[in-house]
Amino acid sequence: MHSAYVDVHCHLTESAYELDLAAVIERAASRGVTQLVVNGVDPASNRKILEMQQQYPTVRAAVGIYPIQAVSRHLSELPMPIEVLQDPDAEIRFIAEQAQAGTIVAVGECGLDAHWLGPETFAEQERVFLALVDIAKQQDLPVIVHSRKLEMRTYELLRQANPARVVFHCWGGRVKQAIEIAQLHPGWAFSIPANARRNGAFEKMLRELPETSLLTETDSPYLSPQPATRNEPQNVVDTIEFLAALRNWKVETAKDLVWRNFCRIFAT
Ligand SMILES: [Zn+2]
């Protein structure tokens, strides 16, 4: 199979794409971005992604529970307008069923967050996260991980659970730690967002991470390369061009490398 550009973390279920989802997916495909791993955050997005995967041949489903949703029923004030998840365990069971049925390519988005959430939520965040990591581990699927402001705690839990395939999405911890983690865990990877040209840490990760631990993502509609605009999966092409420039490679070399990492970690 020819190499493709890959976006391992995007949220195409967001209302930002309500009017032109087909055009967004088509624009990506026309530039060779033909692997879009759409990540779920709650019951509604998880189900929508499973439908989207039926409809669009380049969409791959990842289903998960975002840290805020995992604890939303305990919050007196929601940090953003989301639907409160009353029964995370029912959703954990749903995700386990999908993993067993082979309808998903990864478990995620899931993980820990201390940017929006306080310490009183940490125990429950960890419980839900570990349940999802366990599903990924049981079914030998990658787990796509959010670790905002709790990067080393997230790593510690993963190190103990030891799933074979991990994708750290949008790592905000120290670059040195990411490099150490990548060296210690060859099956694990870091997906670099499309705003890397504006972010010194992501630039450093593109430059210095072990080759086998590099993946690309957009987190669309968030983290656009142009501030205050909607992001799109097609923007991973620019990250690959940037990676090639930083390492003095041809663009094709960078594209092939990330493609091989994707095939290995997502076992496609
Ligand atoms: Zn995300």
C-alpha cells in the first residue's frame, strides 16, 4: 500500500463541521490525507463516529471518554458547555463491546486533565482512564491519551498498566521527558499537532524524538496553524513538510516514516 498522510487525532463530530463535513474530508483526501482517526469524547460523539466510519472510507473510529466528561456528574460548574455523563461505567462497557467487535482502531480520547479540573476529581479521572487503558490492552488496540498538566502522572499510570500501544496526543510536558519515554517504550508514540511551526516544544519534538515514535495529528477543530481559525485534517501535510525541513529529509521520507509508524501502532 502507498504511504498516506495521517491525522491520528481529530474531532470531526464537532458542530464546527456541521455544514461542510464532506468537503473537509474530501479536501484532506485530495491532498493524500486518507487516514483520519476521529476521536470520541462522550456517548454522543462516540456513536456519531461509528456512523461516520460507515459513511466515509477515510474515517477510522476511536471511541473514548474525555476527562471532563468522566467526572462531569460531580462538578458544580462545568468548565465548558458539555452534556453531563451520568453513567461513565455504561459508556466504558459500550467501548469494551466496540473493541471486542472490532469496530474501532483505538480507544480514545481519554486520560487526565488538571487544566480544567481540580484535585478532588483526580481519583475518579484515574479510575475511568485506567478502565479504558485496560480495554485497549485486552484487545491490543492503541490508546490515545490526553495528559494536560498531569503528564508525568499519566505516564506513571501507563507505565504500570503497560499497554503495548500508546499515542500521547499533544504532549505538554517537558520535551526531555517525552524523549526518555519514547526511548523506554518503543511501541509508544507522540502525535505532533499542526501548529508545530508556532510552538517551540513541538518543533523540538519533531527535531529530536526517536524516528519511530513520531505521529501527526490536528486535534481539529482546535490548535489550528492559523490562530483563531478552524483547523482541518489536511493541515498534517504541513507538519510533515516541517518535519522534513527540520531533519533535512525529503518530504516523501518524512511521510513514509510517519506512515510506517501509523501502520505499526494502529496495526493496519
Ligand atoms: Zn482532542
